Amino acid sequence: MTAIDVPFNKPALLGRELEYVAQAVASGHLSGNGPFTRKVRTLLEQELGAERVTLTPSCTHALEMAAILLDIAPGDEVILPSFTFVSSANPFVLRGARPVFVDVREDTLNLDERLLEPAIGPRTRAVVAVHYAGVACEMDTVLEVARRRGIAVVEDNAHGLFATYRGRALGTFGALGAQSFHQTKVFTCGEGGALLVNDPALRERAEIVQDKGTDRARFARGESDRYAWVDLGSSWFPSEIQAAFLLGQLEERVRVQERRRHLWARYAEELRTWAEQREVFLATVPPECGPSYHIFWMLLPSRERVHALKEHLAGRGILAVCHYAPLHLSPMGQKFGARQGDCPVAEAVSDQLLRLPLFNVLTDEEQGRVIDAVRAFE
């Protein structure tokens, strides 16, 4: 078997991560909500134009906070695309809600905004807008429908940090927006996340929910002489070591984004003719979207062609991977009444999608090998 020497993803040091981790250790403050946490929060708030950013141990935890802040309860319904990671559904199901799966668009693989309103029922409380591959959903329509029907919008922006829609940062449109810093993402601290709290009515409560349901933050600011358990909550702070590492990554954001734009654009340009000749659909970006260049994906004509191309690339030491199985066809999804045929586009693209290597330290030479190998596939 040929050894893989061009991986699909490769986390790497980008700047001052180790220096900052050493500073955190030397400071003696290793638990969450310390100086490095505050620096990262400030950086993200300024860069995104967000009023309140809260760091969390993962994007999943950020979505769990969102479910509590929206008072999701048994019997409620939450709409989400079927073609997404399970963390888009689990936080709401854990609160007793029923997920309502809708299909995705063929061009961006995002929630098909035309299907949103028909999916809304008397128990619908929220819609989860997942920005697949760091390309925005059609947020004008999503927000208009949500406002008119009185439901909250939660952005699952795990793929899209620093991406934009009509010039505005993703994660800042909905009442709440979740980010990911998992090792597979553009910027990482191994595991990590953030919650953007955009609705002013939720900001004070978010502080309480994150800190185990206590009002300890008020006590720390000298606003009371003790703190108490006042709400639902959990321990949703990352450690200072994670925050220190993440700061080192985020400080290199301009260089990283430019590098990924170059890699993504090179794939798109150099594979265009090959794709057109073989009925392969390459990832696209609508003109109103400024992407994060998180994923470069393609849709092949069949599952068999996907596996054949994967094996072809693996034979040349290159790892390419598929993505999600549709949630509505999963054992859990079917427990909520979903069935085959409910989301035909998601079902098709799950079989046809392949992702090519794209990571911050992918070299031009390595990418050239990938491109040459793909072109050689008949």
C-alpha cells in the first residue's frame, strides 16, 4: 500500500503559539477566562464587528449554550439542513426538541432557503443556518422569513470564520452564531469554539449560562458580595492554554486567509477543464459571498466514481475524503420520522462529494501533485 504523504489536513504552528502557551503556564492562571481568553475575545469582537464573543471548549458547546439561551424545550422544533455535522442537531435534541430536516442547494450545499418557510410549523422555535465550506447561506431570505414567522436564527459557522455575506462577517447575522477551532478548521487550538451573542437581550444571561448557571461574573466585577446559582448552565470555558495557542493562530489570519485563497483559486482554475469534460461539478462561490476557503469540494457523477478517484489519489500518496452522511437517513434521524427521499439533493451529494487536501501549510509543490493526479484520472 502506498504511504500517504499529502494528507487531507495538517494542523501546524503559524506564529507565536508556543511562546504564548509558555506565558500562560508561567502566569499560574491555567483555568478559563483569563488574560489570553480576553485577548482572543477582543480580537474576534473587533475583527468580526461582534458585540459579544464568548470562548467555549468547542463549537458543539457553543451550540449547547445557544439551545439553553433560546429556552428550547421538549416539543419544540428546530429546522436544520440534513447535510451537516451531527453537532448542528444534538444540542437542540438534548433539550427535547425535534429536528426538522430540510434539503440543501445544489450549488453551495447550504440550506435551501426556498424550503425554509414550508418547513415552519406551530412549534418551530429556531432555524440553524449552516455555512457549508465557509460560504454563506442566502441570509437575506433566511432572516426575512425568520423575522416574519417569529423564529430565531442560529448560525452554525464552524467552517466560516472571517467569511462574509454582502460584506458582513458570518456569525453576526443570527441571534447567536457558533464558531469552531477544532484541529480540522482553518484556525485551531486542538478543540475549541466560540459563541457570538448578537441579541442584546441574551448577553447577560449568556455570561451566567457559561459559568455553570451562576452570577459569578457580577461578583468578580464587585457588583455583589457573593455569587449564587441563578440559572441553567455548565462549565463552558476553554483553558488559558487553549486560548493562548489560539491567539497565536489568529494573529496570522491575514497571511493564512491569503494563502488559502491562493490554494482554493488554483484548484478551481487548473481543474476547470478536466471537470467540464467529465461532468464533475466544482465548488462555487456566489458573488455576494466572501468565503473562508475552508474546503475545496467536487461532485462526481456517482459514488463509484468517487471511490475510484479516492483510490487513484491514494495510490499516489494523496488523501482525499468524502463528507457527511445525511442526518435524516441516520438511525437517529429516522427516529424523528425522517425517511429516504425527504432530502434528495443531500442524499445525492453525500454519495457524490469528494474533498481535496487544503490546509494552511500545503505547499505549491504538494498541491501540484494533487492537481496532476486528478487530471490523470479518467
